[in-house]
Amino acid sequence: MSLLDGEVKWEAPSMGAGNLIRVKDKLVVLSEDGELVVVAASSERFRILHRQQILGTGARAHFALANDRLFARDQRRLVCLRLDQFE
């Protein structure tokens, strides 16, 4: 959305509840269903760069980022993924 005039630049299908953070020129999204989605952070269009099921349902805790690594957990496990492969 444009902050100047409120114009919607693009829309995307709902991914449900979850957490997201901007990392450089990407949005990293982890849904409550345990799906990781990496999206280009662009006002031009919605473009998914990577999509992967990494956890089970119930991934409500916010993930953490450190040294190009994503740490996320659900009720059964903790995972660590390298994010530098999406450069």
C-alpha cells in the first residue's frame, strides 16, 4: 500500500495466522501451520521465492534469526535453516 495515497499495490492469497519479518530485500513468513514462505519484498508484485513445510501445526512461537540462520519451533521440535541460500 502506498503511504502517500493509500493505493493498494498488490494483494496476495491469505496465508492464515503466523509471524513475519523483513530480512534485507525479502519477507520471511512462518505460518501457524508450520509453512515457511520467503517472499520478495517489493511494491511491484507478490512473488514467492521459496515455500516449504518445515514444522507441524501449532507453530505459534515467533522464530528467531541470527547469522543467516532461522530458528523455529513447534510443540515437538526445533529446526535451524540457512537463509543465505535465497540470496
